[in-house]
Amino acid sequence: MSTRAVYTFKDESDTFHVYGHCDGYPTGAAEYITTAIKKAWGLPRFEAADFAAAFIAANKTNGGGNIYFSKGPHKHCDLEYCYTITFDAKAKEIG
């Protein structure tokens, strides 16, 4: 059975949501985020739109349906996890 999750990417002006059909448990999510870092702007630059696109590009490995943009967690009735990814400029890390 798949562990479904929605990842919300937020910066000071934008919010983007991505639905993941599988591996949404915390260690799977951490792996997805780590993989996305390689395709996104280098820190400390963080833009929600860029990171959401990098997240999809880096993790869309099984063809259609496994990971895609979403209108938010409220559009999915069977989620196990919801994550919010932001950047803390003071700490200089993704939170």
C-alpha cells in the first residue's frame, strides 16, 4: 500500500503544493527533499516555485501519476502525511 503525502513549498510570496503517491513517510520524504536540493537553486536562494519544480523533476521516476502539482492537501482524501517546506534565512537551512 502506498503512503500518500502532500508537500507544500512556501516562501514569502508564493505557495505551491505537490502530491506524492508513495514513500510519503518521514524518511521517504527526507530522501525526496534531499534529491530535490540537487536540482534547485543553491542555498541560500530559495524560491517556492523553483523548489517545487525541482522536487517533481528529481523524483518523478515512475511515469505519470506518482508525483504532480496539487491544489493542496484538501484535494486528497487519503493522505497519511502533509509537509511544509520553507527556508529559514537566519539558520540558512531548509525547514
